[in-house]
Amino acid sequence: MEDTIQYLQIATDIIIIILFIGLVILVFSLIKTLKFVSAKIEEMSSQIKDIKSTMNPAVEKFQDLTENVNGVFSKVRDNIDVLTTVVEKVRDTADNIIEFEQKVQNRIEPPVMDTLNTVSALSVGIKTFFDTYKRRKNESSSVRELKNEISEIKESLRDANEELDKVNIKLNNN
């Protein structure tokens, strides 16, 4: 039994030695891995510093660009406000011109139309007179009929003159 215990003790010692050798190998590989990780971290740190040094001017340029864009937008807003004001003034001026044109048309058109009607009536009266005169001359009508025609023409002329006087009064009042 003692032999078995001794064998067991030797086997246990061998297992413990193998475990310690494995532990030493594990520690060395862990140290090697940690050195590798540390080197990579230092490399990343230097790259981050490089990126940071190149990013600072880029960030400053971006801030300048942002300020310029904001300035442009504020000027555009100001110009839009000015343009809106100008468009409103042009619209108001156009409305005033249209209103003025309508007022002028409403004041001038009736007297002009009355004058045209009077001239037209006068023209018809004169034409009637000459037509009648020619017809009577050709027919050798009596003097009395001619006097009747002349009195009718005089009456037409009197009516035309009255119309012209009314138009002149309206024009003088305006």
C-alpha cells in the first residue's frame, strides 16, 4: 500500500510540475500578448494624435464655412424682404394706375360719346337736307315744301347745337 501511495505521490508531483510548466508557458504567452496589445494601443494612440492634429484645422474650416453660409442666408433673407417690399410697391402702383385710367375713362368717355352722337346726328341732318334738296330740285317742287324742309333742318340743327352746348358745359365743368 505504501508503494501505491508513493506512486500516487510521484504521479501527483509530476502532474503538479506539468501544471506549473503549463502555467509558466501561459504566463509567458500572456506577457507576449500583452506586449503586442500595448504596442498596438500605442500605435493607435499616435494615429489618434495625428488624426486630432489634422481634424482641428478641418473643424475650424467647417466652422468658418458654417459662419459664411449663415451670413449668406441672412443676406438672402434681407434681400427677400426688400424684394417683397418692392413687389408690393409695384403692385400698389399698378393698382393706382388702373384706378386712374378708369377714372379718366369714366370722366372723358360720356362727353366724347355725346359729342360723337351730336356730330352723327348733325351729319344725318345735313345728309337729309342735301338728299331732300337734290330730290326736290330734281322734282321741281314748290317753294313752300322747300321752306318746310329748311325749317325741319333748322330744327335739327337747333337740336344738335343744344346737344353740343350740353357737352361743352359738361367738359367745362370737368
